[in-house]
Amino acid sequence: MVKAYLRYEPALTFGVIASPESNVAYDPSGRRLLAGALDRFAAWDLKRGLPSVSFAPSSSSPSLAVSCVASSRSAAASSSIASGHADGSIRLWDAETGACEATLHGHRSAASALRFAPSGAVLASGSKDCDVILWDVVAQAGLFRLRGHRDQVTDLVFLDSGKKLVSCSKDKFIRVWDLDTQHCLQIVGGHRSEIWSMDVDPNERFLVSGSADPELRVFKIRQSAEEGDDWSKWDVLKLFGEIPRQSKERVATVRFNSSGGLVACQVAGKTVDFYRVLDETEAARKAKRRMHRKKEKALAKSTVAEGNGTVIDPISAQGLQNPAVIVTDVFKLLQVLRATKKICSIAFSPSNLSKGCLATLSLSLNNNMLETYSVDSEKVSKMYSIEMHGHRSDIRSVSLNSEDNLLMSTSHNAVKIWNPSTGDCLRTIDSGYGLCSAFVPGNRYALVGTKSGTLEVIDIASGSSIEAIEAHAGSIRSIVLIPDEDGTVGARGFVTGSADHDVKFWEYQMVQKPDSDSKQLTVANVRTLQMTEDVLAVSVSPNGKFIAVALLDCVVKVYHMDTLKFSLSLYGHKLPVLCMDISSDGALIVTGSADKNLKIWGMDFGDCHKSIFAHADSVMDVKFVYKTHYMFSVGKDRTVKYWDADKFELLLTLEGHHAQVWCLTISSRGDFIVTGSHDRSIRRWDRTEEQLFIEEEKEKRLEETFEADLDNDIEHRYGQKDDAPDEGSVAVPGRKTKETVTSADAIMDALDAAEEEQKRIDQHEEEQRNGRGAAFQPNVIMQGRSPSDYVLNVISNVRPNDLEQALLSLPFSDALKLMYYLKEWSLVPSKVELVSRICLVLLQTHHNQLTTTPSARSLLTELKDILYHKVKECKDTIGFNLAAMDHLKELLAMRSDAPFRDAKAKLMEIRQEQSKRSDKSDGNERRKKKRKKASGES
């Protein structure tokens, strides 16, 4: 009989607040901050410091790492959040529920920039494959692909109410695209290094771009076609000037705040520079003051020059009256924010979270933190910080208590206690660099071995370190509890192994607290086993009779626990053994090494049962499931593997971590395992009731390898060539994937089934006319539909983003069959848009064959008349509805006492009046001062 095993599946991921690869952005409401965390992202409530909504794809994989997020400010957009991933896919999400509404495939490599159009109905995405793709968010399909950049696209902005798009790239150029004609209008050079970011202010006056150059470049944006004689006919951007930067590091992000009065320049370091953007009146006033100072200097110089007999050019009266505004008159350095760690990304809050400040800025740091600052004209002050939900660096050890309801993790400066079922952080305790950890029996205390050689005793209830013992001269690599003879973990003590060549045996002691009546735990060294090499791992047999010690010389030595006499030597690994474990029945010992192998040994004679090439890199930890010979291993190759140590078979490979997996712990019942990684995440994998079979898993792995090779072949065959890319809109926005191939197969099968069914129907009708008709038995596959309706149903079920690629995969014979159905489908009002899309793609793809096929000519003529009429009907209906909604809007506005649409204009008028009054009052004050001065002198 074939043996069945139970499958383990990913259940929970926690410990990551913000991953450095992704940016941060505010959600459409402006109250929550979106931050990418490996292959998922969360919307954080900054005041409460908790994630309110989590956005996670259906499967977990390093190829799905979130590389960028964006949100739409438009209330009309249904899918208001978009995320770009490392495999090039774009996902659209519902902001309230966190549900994934669509997955769009178009890019061949990681998405690097996302931006919604002002309407929220169009999304632009840029990628490392140098392409820009425009997506229809409502139809969830690609519109067109723009090609022209020679390197990674780093940022995108929309202009002119979404009619134009500006893209910048590492190729040092900014391109302006006209989205109506789908062509490049302008190429802007000038940067001497890669452009990393740019942004445009809300009023579309200026565009600011940043690179590794020592200055920011500011461009004026053309407001109308008639503007100025000094503009070239097609130019949209014109260089206004350059702002010198404070930092020498390259620019990482440039962003305007929601009012446009402030621009932030974040560098690839620890600082953010804030520049005040002055309005036209203030800038003109500043320019006048600048010219006035210039005049005074010129007068002073002329007085000196008269004595020397030289001539100084006078400043013209015209220049003094209407001085030209330069970039330094508009942009003024306001503040510099200095963070504690390197900043990864910044985002301005659309609404100020604190009253009286100019703006609120949130930023993500590379040590897994989010911080929010309020920016004022005097200072920049921290408002909120989110740091409790994750470690500042990678996780080096994880351990569960005896009841499996507490999880302890250690990193370079802290120990955290978690609830493993929910992922909530319960305690954070400052400590040294913890390399290993264990709970003391009773679950009130825990032990942590550090890199410096100290042994820390932690009180879990109070969340404090009560004692730090200088246990070893080198780093402590292992802490193992000594079990009783019946296999249960008792109070016999524990063993530590260190790089100082010592294995020390410890016992627990309760001592009186100096300032109270209660007692606290301490530990005392009772025995020491000295080795000849650094100790890398220690393991104790479940009956407490043997202790195994792994040394730096690649040998594992087994000793008797009571006498410390040598018993066995396990020799065979080519590189040092980094981890090992003994099965609960004491029969097997497994060792994992830096040579990528697992070796299974018998504890009786030390014979090697099997050597398995287990991982693609060093094996970092291995553990047996309690009361079984099944085991889990983790490695630097990012995978977790499940093995049968009796059959020496790989049962399952669990993928999900994005970096090296350092540590592993298994629950006492084996119903779940927990892993900790260099990516700062802790993952829980649960045992399910689903059975798995070894042969099926082998076949699945072979299929995955084959499909991966196939995908690579497709990429290389149709990949972008090294020569100059085509300009403008080229190729279709979609990409050939497994889903599109499956959809094409489904359409071809449906067409064949419908053709067969139609033949049967025609034959039955012929028989009925001849008087030999029996009862017609319809095809069950059709589900009671007519052939035409069946094909229409199959095509309607294809995702909009995959439809174009699926139709491109159809041969001409099937495309012609499909076109014969379009005439009938166009009579269904709700399917006119779908029919138009299918017709357009098939005509573009098979134009030459269709025009030369006599039978297709009459069909095309009929379709032309029907489709034109039907599309016009749809257009008229939409136009009528839009006009009706505008009419209702006007009626509501007339009834309202304070129409909101005029509020902005009124506000601008009031501000202008106030600035005029302040100008007059300033002028009056100056006159009074001059009069007083004159009267005093007289």
C-alpha cells in the first residue's frame, strides 16, 4: 500500500513592518499608510500603531515581492489601490476589504513605478524591462505599451488631466508622452546621472526631478498652447533652473505635499530636505528684494569705482521694476530631517494629521520601522513610530514553550515574545545579539545565549532581563535542555556549547531577591566538557543518556551524559556541521552541514544510513517531528523541506521566505512549525488534513521545472533586443502566461464542441423534415445552452487582461469561426463592448488573410454596419446618462447655500485680497519709518 502523509501549508506571516524594496503611500482616505512587507502589504493606522487591513496574494513566493504601491485619490475608482510585484505583475485591490480584484500581466521583470491618473480610471506602470504600460482599471485590461527608454523606468507622473504622461529613467532622460496619439512628444536631457525620482505640484506649475547630480532640476510646465513665444511648438517642459542640494548622496524620492507649498527631497541616506515653494506674488516680492540688494551693492561698488576712475554698468530701471523670477526665488530651503537609520521611502499625508503644521510626512526605514513627522517652519518633530511589530534585524533563533502558546525570537538587540496563533507581539526585551534561546520548564523564564558569550535569564511575565551571566569566552551557539529519562523536559538543567571550545552543564537555582521576599531564577555551572575545536551545535538524546557535539573540524562526537566518556564519532561531512537533532526514540541522529547535505546516522553504531543532497546552499537548522522519523530542514536557499528519514525521501518543499532561513522550531504535537529568516519575517506553517503522496509530489516538481524552463525560453525568444528599441506605442500591453495559453485552449475546445453540436442540430432538423425525427439529445457539456451562447459564455469567463493574448494564440481557422458568431452576439446590448474588442484584435492580427478570403468579405461588410450602429447606440446612451447626471448636479448645487464647487475659487480670492492688504500695510509701515527717520535727522 502507498504511504500517505499530511500536507503542511503556509498559515501566518508576521514580524515585517516595511521591507526596504517597496515604497510607502497613503491610502485613498489619507488616514492609513500603505507599506510593503515582502509579498504582501498592509494599511497601518498610524495613531493606534496597528495594521487595519492586510493585502496578501493567494500564494506566497519570493517572485511576488511587492516592489511598489500606489493609491488613487479619486472617489469614483472602484479598485483604488495597486501594487507592483517582482515578477512584473500588477494587482488591483479593494481598499476597504483588502480583496484582490484583478491581476494584470504585462511586464517581463519587476515593476518599479506606479501612478494613477487623476480620474482613477487609468493606471500607468513602469518596469525594469524599460517599458511603460497603461492599464484600464475599470475594464481590468491593458490599453497600450509605450517603449523608448533604454533602462529601468524609475518614476511616472500624469499632466493635463491625465492626457499626458511624463516618465523618467536610469537612461538619464525624461520623456513626455501624448496618451491620445500614444507617441513621445518631448525628450528632456540635461541630467548627468541616472534619474531616480520626479514629481509635479498639484497646480502643474513645476516638475522637479532628482538624480545623483548635486542639484535638483526644476522644469516649468506649459499651461496652454498659446503660452509664450519662447516655447517650442511641441514642448511641454522647459528648464526653469537648478536647486543646489545639501547632501552628496543620490536622490531617492522627490514629492510635493497636497497643497503644493512644500517639496521633500529624500536622499539614499538618512536625510530629507524640505523646500518651501512660494506663490507668484511672494516669488515676485523676493525677486524685487534680490534686485534691490543687487542695486545697493552696485551703488557701493560705483562709489568705490569713481575714486579709481573705472566705470560700472548701471542696472536698468526695467530690471528693477519687473525683475525676472528665478528658481531660487520660488524654492527656499526650509528644514532638514535627519533620521536614525537609512530612509527607504517617503510619503506626504494628503491631510495634515496635526493642526498648525505645514505638512505631515511618513517614512520607512531600512531597519523595519515606520515613522511620521510633522513639518513646521521652525522645526521637524516626530509624531508616531511603528516598531513593536518586528525586529530591527534578521531573526537568529526561534523557540516554543512546552504548551506551544508562546514563541520567542532573538535578533541583534532584542528578544520578542509572540502569540504564535495570531502573530501579536506580547513583549519586547532588550538583550545582546541572541544566537540561541530556550524556555525554562514552567514557562515563566527563558534563556538566551548571545554572540558575546553572556547567558541572559529573562522573566517573561515582567518582560525584563533579570540576570546576565558571563558564561563563555566565545559566542554561545547552542542551548539544549536536558530531558528526564522518560523523555519529558524536567528540571535537570541545560547544556550550552560555545566557540570557546567548551560544553558547559548548568542547573537551575532559585535565590532570594535582594529587595523583596519573592525568589527568582538563577543558573550555576556544574560541569564542563572541554573540546579541541569550536563547538557549533549540541544535541541531547531524549532519554538524557547521550550528548552529541558538532565541532568546527566537520566531526560530530557523541559522549555518555553521566560520565562524559567518548562513545561515537560521526565523520563524513566535508564542511562543518551547523545543526543536528536526535529523534524522540533515540534511534536516529540527523546532521546538517555547510556542504548542503543532510546525513542520517544510527545512534547504536554511528553508521551513516543515508547522505542526502538537501539544499542548494548551507543547511542552517534541522529538527525531528516528535514521536516520528519525519524531519524538517531549513537552509540558505530560502526553502523549508519536509523529509521521511526512514525512506530517505523528500516529501514537501515549502517556499515563501525571501532570504536565508536561519532557524526552525516544531510544536510538541507536530501540528505546526515556525521558521525565522534573514528577511526579518517569522512564518508559521500548519499541518492540514490534506494527504500527499510521494510520487505525485515528484511529478509536480518535474512539471514546475519544465514550465519554468518553458517560460524562460519564451522570455528569451521574444525578449527585447540590445539594439535601439522602437519608439512610441508598440506591441500589445499583455504578456503570454500559462493563464493565456489555457484560455486559448478553452476557446478552441469550445469552438470545436459548438461546431459538432451545430452539425448534430442541422442533422436532426433534416431528419425531422424527412419524417424520421427522434427526440434530440443535447450535449451535456453545453449545459443546456445553444452553441453560440456556449462559446460566448466561455469567452466571457476569460479575464479581460488575458483575452487579447488568448485571441492572438488562435489559428486563423478558429479566428474565422469565432467571427461568424460576432454578428449574433452584437445583438446582445451588454456584450457590444466585448464583441468590439474581439473584432478589433482579430482584424489587426489576421487582416491580410481576412481581406483575401472571399467568404470573409461579406461577413466583414455586415459586421461593419451592425457594429457601427450598435457602438453609436451605446455611446448615445452613455452621453445621455452623463448629461442627466450633470443636470442633477446643477440642481443640487442650486439648492445648496454654499456650493462646494466654488469653494476653492472663493478661497483663492480671499487669499489674494489678504496678500494685497498685507502688501499695502507693509508699504505704509515703511513710509512711516522713512518719515520718522527723516524728521529725526532734521
